Amino acid sequence: MTEPQRQESRTLIHYNMIRVDEDKSSIYKLSEFVAKKLNVSLESIRSRYPGDRERHICQARQIAMWLYLDYYGNEMSLKSIGIFFGNRDHTTVLNARKQINNLMDSDKKFHRLIHEEIYPELLEYLESKTKISE
């Protein structure tokens, strides 16, 4: 096995480890909420297949990454977050945060959407999911 194959194998093992208990994980719950809220499938947010670069899917993914970083902070590494979202690089996660911050700075309507609509509903959603799983 060549070194690139070993690295890919390690990455796939890591990706599968993240998926083991995903129905109970915070990143899964948050992503599930964003997908429902923005009318995209959870699979498309997490996908690496053709079509996953459509603007509304990319933006939903970036919003999910931004919300996760903002709400949970350092609960998971940037690499793990990237792996969860379709085996993406940690720099993609950093770029998502930058893109959403820039969009909120330049578009007040988008800023209100995030802070007055999505974020409060997300908090309620996560709270209800936590109560159910306890």
C-alpha cells in the first residue's frame, strides 16, 4: 500500500468513526436542523458528489459549519468537522466561517436571518433533542 493510499484509508476510518454514533452527536443534530430549515437534504450537505456545489447547498453547509463553530466552539477539531461534512479539509471549515461572517457583515437581511430566525430556532431544537435523548 502506498503512502497516499494509507492516508486515504486512515481518513476513511476516521470518517466512519465519526458516523458511529451520529444520531446522538451535536454536529449531526445541528446539521439535521439546518437541512430542514433551509430545505436541503442532510445527505446533500454532507455529500462530496456532483451537485453538492450548488449555491444553496454550499451555503447551507457553510451555515451549518458556522453555527457549529459559533455554538460548540472547540468541541470537535476543524479536521473532524470537515470530515463530517463530506471529508472536507479543515481549511474549508475556516473558509465557511469567513464567508458567513463576511456575508453577515455585508447583508443585514442575512444577518437577521441567522441571528433572529435560525439561531433562536436552533437553540429550541437542540434543547428539545437533548430532553428526548435523556
